[in-house]
Amino acid sequence: MELEIKHLKKRFGAAAAVDDVSCTMHQGVYGLLGVNGAGKTTLMRMLCTLVHPTAGEITYNGRDIFEMDAQYRNLLGYLPQEFGFYPDFTVEEYLSYISAIKGLRPAVAGKRTRELLRQMGLSEVRKKKMKKLSGGMKRRVGIAQAILNDPEILILDEPTVGLDPNERIRFRNLISELAHERLVLLSTHIVSDVEYIADQILLMKDGRLMHSGTSEEIVAAMEERVWNCVVSHKEASECMRRYKVANVKPAQEQLMLRVLSAEKPMADAVELEPTLEDAFLYYFGSPAQEFAKGGEHHGLL
Ligand SMILES: Nc1ncnc2c1ncn2[C@@H]1O[C@H](COP(=O)(O)OP(=O)(O)OP(=O)(O)O)[C@@H](O)[C@H]1O
Ligand SMILES: [Mg+2]
């Protein structure tokens, strides 16, 4: 199985949402990481034939996916970012309905639905109405509907939004299981969602693929770019203006900063072992603004 993207571009008016993206994917898990507006959804919608590229092509085993048309879509499962459902349908009714839309024969559909409810841990809520489910349960139903037709290619757009930490762990295990015989592409802006399960990580920014590789490769490229700097409060503000700072920790009268920089930021800076989180911030963060936002991974003052 080979899904190949060549010089793909999608323009909306003057702006390019996806700009000259090329990459080749096989069986396994691909994690598409990027901040809001990076172009992840647009790229995925093209991979699902829902949006036509302005330029470039996508082929599956050498054939153009838009020419393959329904034949390609039969191989495809998709969880959209904005996942629509029918609030008064029960989980079971909803999955039967989607099975019918996907053209599954009723006997096959019934068996497959039961199988999936079990696999997804949804058997107990199968008679519950969709509107009564928790966010995590709804996401699970979303994934279930995407794999009803046992697709070779599974595209999940921000599948972990709204999941609690336990659900995230369950989700990661599920994806690893699903990827056994499939190509799974999932988008997220949470590094830990893909750090351990993605075979390849694709870092997307402003419509472009900035960097791709295994988690280890991306981390290795950060060597000699992560520094521990112990500074006074005054020096810290200056440092945060100049550099991307991944973390700040009080150290007696001073502050300990985790500085991301290609050059040694100060003479007594000590090199630290990089993480994927560092890489994400290094490529996507902007110095003071990232800090001011105080995201979940920043130890603030
Ligand atoms: N239908 C559209 N018409 C006009 N502009 C669009 C359309 N869809 C997306 N865009 C623009 O393209 C860019 C990329 O959007 P896209 O939704 O692909 O990003 P994203 O990485 O999925 O972001 P998010 O993390 O917020 O979901 C944005 O600037 C967005 O405003
Ligand atoms: Mg999106």
C-alpha cells in the first residue's frame, strides 16, 4: 500500500492553505502535527477527495485518487474534525445508518457493528442516544463509523479533542491496534498523542511540511539546541524576548530556563537532552508570545 502526495497545493483566494506538500506513506501511523491554521484539515480533506487540489497530485498505488473515485473511497475511513451526528439516534442506530450509507449489506453491517461496539468499548452504551454520550464516547463512535467498512486508509482529524487522560491512553492503544494492517493518518496539536505511536511525524506549518521523520529522528535533530540557563529575574525577561523558552523553574533567587536555540545562548549554558515537545516548540513557538500564553506544558513563574 502506498499513498503518495506530490507537490500538493490548495489555494483559497490569494492564500495557500497547503503549499507544495510532498510525502509518501505506507502502512503504519502518521502523526500530522501543527498549530491552528497550519493546513492539516485541508490536506486531509484532499486525501479524502473532498477538496480538489489547486495543483499537484495524490496517488494510491500509482493511481490518481480522484480518478479512482468511489473505488478509492471504498478503501477510506474518515473522522472529520467537525464530526456531525444525529443526536436522537442511539449509538447502534447511528452505526447502522452509516453502514447503510456506506453500502454495507445488512447482515455484514450487523455483525460488523457488534464487533466494533465491542472493540471500542461501546457495547454498554449501544442503546444510549448520541446526545447523552460524553465527549470521549462520541469520539469513539466517530472512530467506529470511520472503520465500519474496514478501510485500508484511516484519516482522523483531531481525534483526541476533548478526551481525558485515561481516554487518551486508551485511544493510543486503539490506534496502534488499528494500524496493524492500515495506514492511519491523524492530526493533532498535542505532541504526546503521537510521540509514542506514530511511525512518522509530519510537522506542518503555514501550509508546508517543515520536517518529517520518526520521533527519534526529529528529537535527534534538536541536539545542541536545548539549553539549561540559570539566570536572574532580569536576565530571564531578556532571554524570553530573544529565545524560545520551553520551561521556567525557580532556582533559589534565580530562574532556571529551558532555552531552545541553535546557538549556545550564554557562556555557562548547559546542553540538555531534547524531547519531541522541545522540537514542536522550536519549530512552532514564537518567543514571548508562547510564554505569555502559558500553555499546559510551560511551568510558569
Ligand atoms: N473553505 C475555506 N475557505 C477559505 N479559507 C479556508 C477554507 N478552509 C481553510 N481555509 C484556510 O486555510 C488555512 C488552513 O486551514 P486548515 O483548517 O486546513 O488548518 P488546520 O491546520 O486544520 O487548523 P486547526 O488546527 O485549527 O484545525 C487557514 O488559514 C484557513 O482559514
Ligand atoms: Mg483542522
